[in-house]
Amino acid sequence: MPAPLPPLPPDVPVAIEYEPQTTCEDSPKPGALRLEQIIKSTYGANQYTWIPRDCDKGGRSEHKEGRAIDWMVDVRDPQQRATAEAFLGWLLGPDAGGRPYGNALQLGIMYIGWHDRFWRGYSMDRGWTELKGCFSKTREKYDNYCHRNHIHISLTWAGARAEVPGYPVAPVPTPPGQPAPEQPAPEEPAHEQPPPPEAAEDGFYGIGSELGYESSTLGAMQPNEVRTVGLNGVIAQATTALVAVTTRAAERKGRLRIGVGTEKTNSAGVKVRKRGARTTMRVVPVSGGAVQIKAPKKTPVQVRVDVLGYAVGAEPTKAVGLPPTRLYRGRLSAGEVAVVKARGVGRVPKKKKKVTAVILQVTTKGKGEAGRFAAYAVGGVDRGTTSALIPAEGRHTSLLVADIGDKGLIALAASAKSKATVKIVGYIRR
């Protein structure tokens, strides 16, 4: 992993803005070359990268201004995936002075595309979001479009010029020479040109843990109040969503309903605890990526809905909660991958037809550097990255959904050094 960049002076404000391509002069700019050198000096001079692109090739792209870089790493190769996510953990981590996103700020990272997800330097608080409906585009023909065979990084113009306002960026040493690889170089990805559109494939898609709705922005829900809300991370084609509903600050016990209506036939019930907080997992009907939430009859309540995944198609999906059963506990270095068997553990069914994914409670403890902890299928269909935060210091606990591979296996990978405890708290069945 690269070393943290020198600290930014605290009195130097750095703002990242969206600056799309408007001209065509594709000679590689200093900032893009510097980022390329960081990759090659860390991971080897034989790493394949692309910067310029012909003006008449594809649509709008910062490649045509020499300020975007593609690094050819493949998410279907476990080691390449771990390397890529370790690098991204560094890139979006703090600089040597501890400034959040300090490395990305210094390099002028405008946005990143990788493995079905999109990160915006000009809107950092949004985190990683789904890239153009890619969670449901699982076929290999979408690998370029969904950035599964490369990381795309676009720079601001300040980043392209290798400068930060009021603070010169230190040069990067020339990478040591290494023998050229035997295999031929891959073709440049044409990720701006999507394949022909098609409907999302039927199935369940775990998306990590994304805040779908928080009632506090509009105030507590009042007795019998009904709100129609869109759920972040759920596509319009979804028929159901797996959610974790947290209720708190209720004055008495009760029950709320969440679904495409407020009746038992088109919604799921959630018990509400008096005063304390309660989290319940439910598979709920959705329509157009939205749900209706109806508050209990006799008490106001605060409601938070976290989205863990969604399903497409008429095939029924059910979430089964289980007593927590330890799946993994140990230390992982940056880029390390652990493979564990999930099917048949505890009360998880052994038969492939009865379980398609597991619901995991992941607790990570950082060792000085922030990153992501990912869980995904081994040897099966990998429907997008599901990952949890690794804090630089302290502990963090979250829920994830991980598809189970053909042999009942899942992979656990860390982009930063951490200690992790993973427990199975449920599973998804047809």
C-alpha cells in the first residue's frame, strides 16, 4: 500500500468540484502521470494503466483531456480485487496528518468507478453508490460498463496539474524496473459505451448497508401517520427489499407497517418498543423503489430504515433471522482474503436450493488506517460489492448480505489492516 501523503496545512481549504470534459487534448497531464507512478511504484511496473483516449472514441470522458486513468484490475480475480480495494482504502483514507480523505484531496480525485459502484469527490458524504443500475447487470458482457475489470479515476483540473491551492505536491519516485509480463496487454476499456439495455435478472442482490430513510429529517412520525418514501439503493424494477427497521423514542408499545400499502396483505409488521431502540429485519414489498410506512396507532416514533438488498422478479424471497453464530474471527492484513464456508453453519440450511445468501453482523476494529471490509460469493454469481467500514480507530458494527457461492463459500477481504468478528444472524431463502 502507498505511504500516506504529506499532511495538508490545516488552514488550506481544498474543495473538489465537478469539472466534466469540455475540450479534447489527450496528452497525459502531470497529476494523472503521478497517480500512475504511485500505482506502479507500489504494485509493480508491469501494472496496466491507460490515460489518453482519442477524441472520436466514445462519449464525454476526462481521458480525452489526459486527466483520467484506468487501472486494469479484475474483480473476478480474488487477489486483484483485494489489491484494488486496498489501494482504494488508501486513496480515500487520511493523509499523514490525519485529515479525512486527505490523499484524495491532495490528488484532486473528482470521481471513481469500481465494481458496480461510484464515488464522488465533490459529494463525499454520499459515499459509494450504485453505478448505473449495475447491481442487477451481472453478466460478463457488462464488466467494462460496470467497471469490474478496471478502476476508473477522473481528476479535477487542479489534480491534473498536480497542484493543491497553496500547497505544492511532492514528486513521486520513478518506479523500479521490472520484467514485462508474458501475457499481452488487455484492450483499453470502453466503459462509456454501455451494452444493449436489458431487464434486471431475477434474483436477490445484496448491496451492503445503505441508509434508505431516516424520519428525523421531517420529525417523528405521529400516530397513524403514513409516509411514502423512496429507499436509497433500491432500483425501480425491484419487487421486494430486505431492510433493517430501527424504531426508537416511542411513548408506548405498538406496531408499524411498511410495504406498498398499509394492510397485512401488502406490508410487513414491525414491533415498536417503549422508549428503547429496536431493530427488526424484514423483507418488504416495494414499488418503484418506494414504500409506505404507517406509524403505530397510539404513539409517535422515530424510524430509520437501512437497506441491505433487494429482489427482482416474482419469486418469493424470505429473510430468516437466526441467533448469532460466529463465522469468522481474526486479523486481516490490507489486501488479505479469507475464504469461509457459510452454508450449513449453525442453523443455515445445507441444501443449495434453500439458501442463496447469508445476513452477516460484522464488527471491525481498525489498526490506524480506515478502509472497507467486503464479503462476497466464491465460485458463484457475485452481485456487487457488499462492504462494511473499517474505522481508523475503535470499533464499528454493521449488517451485510453476502451471496453464497456454488460450494457454500464466501470470501472476506479487508482493504486495511483490521481485526474482524463476523457472525451469521440470518439467511435469505427462496
